[in-house]
Amino acid sequence: MKTTISIIGIIAAFCTTIAQLPQLVKVLKTHQTRDISLWMYIIINFGVVLWLIYGICIYDYPLMIANAVTFILTMIVLIMKIKLG
């Protein structure tokens, strides 16, 4: 049962992390951030950092890795949004 739960967690972490890639690729290709919500990316980054801290506190490696990668991806978009306006 624990293995099944771990697999579900890993798949969920993969999906939520990889979901950030299309937006990041689009921003990097087009240098357009006009239609992206600044507050959404501020809030999502804050939430991801909290999930990362939580994962560190409970020593959950899939949670730590997924949220560290997600933070990097969403932070790039946030920086581009701030830089490009």
C-alpha cells in the first residue's frame, strides 16, 4: 500500500512540475508576458516554497525535488514577467 501511495505522489509531483514547462517555453520564445498574471506567479511561488520547506521537514524526497524544480521554473517566468512588464 505504501508503494502505491508513493507512486501516486511521484506521478502527481511529476505532473504538477511538468505543467509549468509550456508556459516557461512560451515566455522564453516570445518574450511576451502581458497575458500572465503577476499575482498568480507570486502566490504560486510562495506556495511552492512552503511545499518545499514542508517536504524538507518531513524528509520527503519526491516532494522536495518536485517543488525545487517547480520553484526554478516558476521563478524564471516570474522574473521574466517583472523584467518584461
